[in-house]
Amino acid sequence: MDLQKDRFIKGKKVIVAGSGISGMGAVKLLSKLQANIIVYDENDKQKKEEVEKKLPDGVKPEIVLGELTENVLAEAGLMVVSPGIPLDALCVKKAEEAGICIWGEIELACQCAKGRLAAITGTNGKTTTTALTGEMLKSYYDSTFVVGNIGTPYTSVALDTTQDSVTVAEISSFQLETMKEFAPQVTAILNITPDHLNRHKTLENYIAVKESITKNQRAGDTCVLNYEDEELRRFGEGLSLEVVFFSSRRRLERGIYLEGEMITWRTGQDTIPIVKVSELSIVGIHNVENVMAATAVAAAMGVPMENIRRTIRAFQGVEHRVEFVRNKKNVLYYNDSKGTNPDASVQAIRAMTRPTLLIGGGYDKQSEFDAYIDAFEGKIRYLVLLGATKDKIARTAREKGFTNIIMVDSLKEAVEVCAERAMPGDAVLLSPACASWDMFQSYEERGKLFKEYVNSL
């Protein structure tokens, strides 16, 4: 699609809903496409000056806060919706009723971008797998872009891509909801466990959204799936794509699996050793799975195996995901602020090899915490809780017989309590099993503050 001439874009009114990072990425791209931009944010408590400070240099769209009126909607052909805005939001419903096309920021970007695209989704492991895949692609291709939910809006680089470019995108369920023609050549679904049910309402809806990442793929394209996820195994067996399964629990006739200490790829005829687990700098079986998935994606994008091996051995992980912070008096501190749901935190707990003081709690996404507590398995000495879910988590813990619970009012207090209670040989792990929005702007802010508090002990 030539968006410079398309009736939706050049010279036409486009509403960008949301003034965060994704919204500003969309504004930047739309300004280059010569659209008539209106930035809309339902939060009428913020000031226009605050939004103006976020705008790309030289871009001066109209800014509308609060109510989305018929006057604003009039003559608009497109609304670009930020991922944080649900499709049942009043502004989206009003736009749909006015006959306005609804795109997400990712959809806008992919309509403009060139080259080949790999897209990675799943409940957990997306950021690590995307970052590692990006490093693999960079080791072989001169023009590589790593975008999406990982922090760089796809829209901010879409017009920089060429036919020779390769792009890997971390894609959330929120972003998938607004896909129209998004068609990666390679996709990966790492796992699916209950998450964001406050938005998607049912697990079935959440699963359907995740699996929709493949809906525009064509015969000959590739989908990478976790064989140990029963839903994804069933899904993969029904796809007409090239499916690559990976497994951390069993040997596969075809696919990537763990055999003893060796991550191995069996193509049908050949058995290819990739790397030993002992060569990884990132810990935990979940990271072994992330390495398998990244390997399959990068190989499908044409990266030679030697480049893949070299990149795996050099990869140090991503910030806020079981990130080592400090050793103080033989107590190891780990930042897993990206553990924003119970399953992610279960993986972090399992990665701990010492008696652990666990900091948990946060924004309530209507999750259940049974699996979180079950993962303790005698490893957790104290559970230090804060945030909106602290009473809910504590109740679940007590029902399961765990009573070493300390309630705190702030993250700083949580760190101080852990420092007081920890003994040499222990670990302190921030892995909240919850989103951050009750007390922080983002999980990144929560993780950075945790590190500040730890380093100031």
C-alpha cells in the first residue's frame, strides 16, 4: 500500500488515541506521511503543555483532551489506537460508529515498512526472546531493527527499513487486537497462560488473540511453537505453515529440544548440536526455552548456525528479567520486575538456587496466585508483599500453609525488610507476579527503583 497516496493518510485527518510512547511513535510516522494529526487523550486532568513536551521535534498536531466530540470525529478516516486503550473504550466505539477505520500502532508501521519481519508473542519470555533474536539477526544482517513491546515503537523506524532490512518485533496481545494486514514471514508463540483477563474477559479470548498472530501468514512462512504447551501443540498441528516445535522436556522427532545438557535441533535427517546449557549466561529452564525459540526464529530468517551459537554464548539477558543486581554480605539481589503475572514469577522462583526472600504484589489483573505459592517448594523463607494484591496473595499463601508473610507499604520498605532478615547464602528476589500500575508508571520504573534501593543499602 502506498500510504503517501492512500485516502486514509496524506492530507487527511488521522486521530492518534493515546499520548504515550506508542502514540508519539505513530505521530512521528504520520507527520512524515503528511497527515492532518489530532492527538487525543481521554485524561482531561493532564495539560496540553505536558503532551506537547512528548511530541517529536517540529511536529505540532492538534491536541484534544477529555471528551471525543463529533466535531473531532468529523471527516477523520483513521484512528490509530495505542495498545493500552481497549477496543471497548468509549473513544474507540465512537470512532467505529462514525465509520472510522481503527488501526493499532503496529498495523500502521507494518503498512509502511519494507523487508522481512519476524514477530514474537506469548505470555512470558517475549522480551528476552526478541532481544536475543535481534542480536542473532544483527550478527548477520547490516540492516536490523528490534521493535514493538520491547520499547522501540515500530512506527519510529518503519520508514528507515529497506527491502534488505530484517525486523523482529515483540508483540503483545493488546497490539494483536488491532491487526488487519500484519503478515510476518516468521512468527513465534512462546507459551499461553492466563493473563490480562481483566481486558480479554476469558482465557479463550486471550488464546484466540495470541494465535491470531499467524492469521495473515502464507504457505511457506514459519511458525515457532512450544510443544509443551498443549494448546499450542494442538494449534500447530492444524496449521498449514512450516511449524517448528521446541521442547525442554522431551526429544522431538523434528524440532529443537533439550537432551541432557545440550540444546539440539533435529531436522528430520540431521541432528544439530547448538549449545550446552552451561554455556548460557541467563538462568532457568524458561530461558533455555527462550534460546530454543530465538534459534528457530533466527534460522528461519536465514541466520547461519555459527552466528546463532556465537550470539547465544555472548548474550547477557535483558534488564528487569531475573537481572542480577548486587552481592551484599553474600546475599544476592535479583530484579525480576518484568514478572508481571504469576507464571512469569514462577519461572523466576524456579531459577533461584538459594533460600530466597521474595517481594511480590502489585496491580490486580484478576490473576490467581495458587501456582505462584506452589512454586515456593521450601525455597522461599519470607514473602514480602505490597500493592493492591497483597491481601489476595497473602490469603492464598496462608490457605496453602505458608505464613512467613510481611506486609509493607512501599518498595523501599520491602528492600529494607529483606536486607534486615536475609542471612549470608540467601537471595532476595523482586518478582511481583503483578503489573506495576497501582504504584508505578511501568515495570521498568519499579525495577529501576528496586535497584536504586538495593545499591543504596
